[in-house]
Amino acid sequence: MKEIQASELAQKLNEGEHLNIIDVREDDEVATGIIPGAKHIRLSEVPDRLNELDEKEHYYMVCRSGGRSGKATEYLEAKGYNVTNMAGGMLAWEDDMDFPNK
């Protein structure tokens, strides 16, 4: 499984790179802050929402600590998607965040 450090992902974002980031945390976790531009798809919903993902794109998976996003990464890789897990999850994220519903 491919992994990226939170600081590396933040640098890519800050350099203006177009990134497809999927946050697989639960709603209450996302309410505490989400990476700007990230799409929220709870881990349990990933199989049912594959139609929202393009197999030609590269995706970065994010959760609280890296475990659930690792599971999502493995699942999507098995389905033929190009996916990278963000190691350490949002606990390692030290950059800007958006706060939904505020």
C-alpha cells in the first residue's frame, strides 16, 4: 500500500496541485475539521459510492489515525483504483482545515 505523510500532502495542496482527497471518517469527526477540498465518504459507504470515483484518477485516503483509510486504500486498490493512504491521519495534519456546518 502506498502512503504519504500528512506534511507531504499539505505541501502538494499548498503548491496548488489538484488532489482528490477522500475523508472516510464519521460525520461527527469531520465536523471537527476536514482538509480543504476533501470529499467526505464514510468508510462504510465506500463500496456503495464507487460510482463517484473515476478509475483514471489518483485518490488520497484520510481518516483520524490512518487505520480506516488504510482499509479503504486496500479495498480500492483491489478494485483497480490508484490510491495512497495518508499516514497518521488527521492526528498528523498540521495545516488548514475547513469546518463543515459552521
